[in-house]
Amino acid sequence: MKIKAKIIDKDGIRRTITRLAHEILEKNKGLNNLVLIGVRTRGEFIAHRLREKISEIDGSEPAFGILDVTLYRDDFRRRLKQPEVSVTNITCDLNDKDIILIDDVLYTGRTVRGALDALMDLGRPNTIQLCVLVDRGHRELPIKADFIGKNIPTSINEEIKVKLAELDGEDSVYLIESPEEEED
Amino acid sequence: MSLSSRHLIGLFGVPKDDIQNILDTAVTFREVLERPIKRVPTLQGKTIVNLFFESSTRTRISFELAQKRLSADVINFSASTSSTKKGETFKDTVRNIEAMKVDMIVVRHESSGVPQFLTRISKANIINAGDGRHEHPTQGLLDMFSIREKLGKLDGLKVCIIGDIAHSRVALSNIYGLKTMGAQVSLCGPPTMIPRGIEMLGVKIYHDINKAIAENDVLNILRIQLERDAGTTIPSLREYHNYFGVTSERLEKYNPNILILHPGPINRGVEISSEVADGPYQIILDQVTNGVAVRMAVLYLLGTMN
């Protein structure tokens, strides 16, 4: 694993989260009907930060949940390593809600496809909007994000590594060459 | 993380990491069972055959539900309606079923060793749903899952299995699994129901139910097989109840904090009193719910292995 460049630093991530929070509130005209859903693992922590920021701006906290999409993956037969499943934790009703689906990196779009199926099994939301910290391109499915922290054009041999203090001890986004394993 | 074997024949020799992995994965499926749509697409396109050569209600329904909730295609086969009745050998029956391209076989048979034999004649993943007096690994796993869910751990717990140990595959799977996970396992019952030499597995033996209740954290009560036992291993069902029946008087007197498990079907007034079977100590119906989650975990881990 070779680091090519540090693309976003700690302050950059903080400012990006602030902007995304404002954009989400502006587009949805407040947070009455909003549910923030973070996709495990890093989407969960970005969603936490967005929730904090939104409640700082608006004064009240939006509903919140965590989604594990492992059971909805389409690549079980193609991966060498069996992915580890963890628990989905969504306690609120999703029917007729406006859902902000939150992940760290948007790449092939296959995780989002799985997440959409998973959300549909949990209820019938009014809308599902996608919010990502980084969009690195190379989509394999007709999926696009509604809120994007940063567009980072990449080559297929590169990888985007989002590091978050909660998990990795630092806040930053790196561009990395020749990934060890496929990740989406 | 993948399991170290592509079959589940028994819990004997299954490493701690594998058991831990299955129990942790079952937590995920427990959540799926609480959803409005209790189905995930994970095993779409996989074909699973349930080969039941011995009657079963709970285990068969539990496996079938687990398979359907993972979106697998399920075929049920029971011996009474099959061509084994017409004289076909077991091996030929299995070969024919396998020729129809199945991915996994769940098997129950009255003879010990049939699932092991299947692993040699079939390419499918084999899951043992109970074979003779050998093992019933998914029951052992769901018992461990239920204990862990209730008490938060297995390591260091004292668990006593009560009843007809000699004829019980549930007892053996419990002994192997619990010991691997660090629990202390003991057995309790009349000497006619406890096989000689079983202490070699590292289990303590009680013949006094009161003492067993007093000294353990968990009781796993086995069913007395009404159709077989009375008159052979015990004088009468009433006598068994008097000496080994778990009653609320005994629990209140000797250990009011104990946790009661029973794999079912229960015989009220024989091995367990109605009061205990419906009372605050037991988690009998949680075991049934957890059984589906644990079986989903096993099917998922074996079915998505490469």
C-alpha cells in the first residue's frame, strides 16, 4: 500500500461535514421528516457527525439509524474472503420518511444498490437521498449521489482511504496506489 | 472470517473461533427476525434439501424457515414418502438427489454417523440436524446462544444437563460446545440414564437434583422419552418426577437465580413442572426463536463460503 497524496485533512473534513449538513437542511426544508442512516462501517461515524452538526444548526436532532448491507451484497460468489456481518440498528419507522443514506466513498454503486434493497425491506420511505464524503467515479450501476463532500477523479488502480478519528485515530482522506483487496 | 470446515457434523472438535463466529453472526439474524419483512436475499439461487429420515417438527420447521428467510430454494424430503420405501438404498437416494444439483443438504437420521457418511458421497455442504445418539449441533449452538444472550457470557458458567444423557444427542453437542467455550458442564440423572465412563469427557456427575440446582447457573432439562423410558431405565414417570423433576419449590429453595433451558417438546409434570415451564426462570420459547437465527447463521456461513 503506497500513499500517493493526502487529499483532505482534519479541518477539510470538518468543513465538508458542515457544508453537507447545511445542504441537507436546505434541500429538505428542515429536519421534521428526516432520518439519517449510516452505512457500516465508516458511514456510521460520518452520519453521527452530520447528526451533531445538524442539531447544532437547527437545535434538534434528526432520527438516526445504522445499516449493515452485508446480507444484500451481490459478490458472495466472487470474493475470496467471507465478509463479516454485523447488526443493522434502525429503530424508527421508515414509512413516508425522507432518508439520507450516508457512506464514506461512492465507487461502483453496488453497496448503495444493496442498501436501497435493505431499506425497502424495512419500510416504504418517501425519498432516499444519498450523501457521500467522497465520490471517486467508476460507477457500474446507474446511481448518483445527492450530496457530495468532494469529487476525486481516480484511476482504477487507485483507492480512496477515508480515515476517521473514531476508528483510525485520525481524520483524513488519502489517495492510495494498488489496493490490497477490492473494496467498494 | 470463514469457518474452518465446510460441513457441520457435530460440535466435537469445532474450534472456539468457529463457535464464536456462528454465535456472533446469529446476533445479526436475530435482528432480521424482528423486521417487518423477515427475509434477506443472501442465499438467492442456492438449493437446499432437507433430508429427514426421522420425524421432527421443531427442527424441520426451524431449518425451513431459516432457509426461506435467506431466500434459498428449499426442497423437503421425508422418509415416509420416499422411494427408500420402495427398496432404494440410502446412497442411491442421495446420489439421485445430488444429481439434481443441490448446494446444501440438511440431514436427520436415526442412525449415528449418517451425516459423516454423506460428506463422503456428496459434494454438497452437509448440516447435521440430529443423528442417532451422536450429535445435534444446531441445538447445542442455539442453547449456547440463548444462555449467552441471557447471561452475557459462557466462559466460567456452570451448566448442568438433566435427564436421559445416554440416549441424548442434545447432551453430547452441549457438552462439546460448552466445554470449548469455557463453561463447566455437569450431568444429572438416575445412574441408568448416565453412560458409564462419560466422566472422561471432563464432566461432573450428580445424582441429587437439589445439589445440581444449588451448584449451577444454568439447567438444561432434557425430555424424558415417554414412549421408551418408563419401565426400562426408570420405574415410573411419577417416580422420575419425584426424584428428578424440576419444580418451583426446588428452585426457590436451592437456587432462585437459576436459568432453565429445555430443547422441547416438554412433558409437563415429568421432567419439568408446569409452573417452571411457564415461569420466570425459563427461556424455552426464546430458544425456539433463537433456533431460527442460529440456523440462518450456520446456513449463511457455510453457504457463502468459497
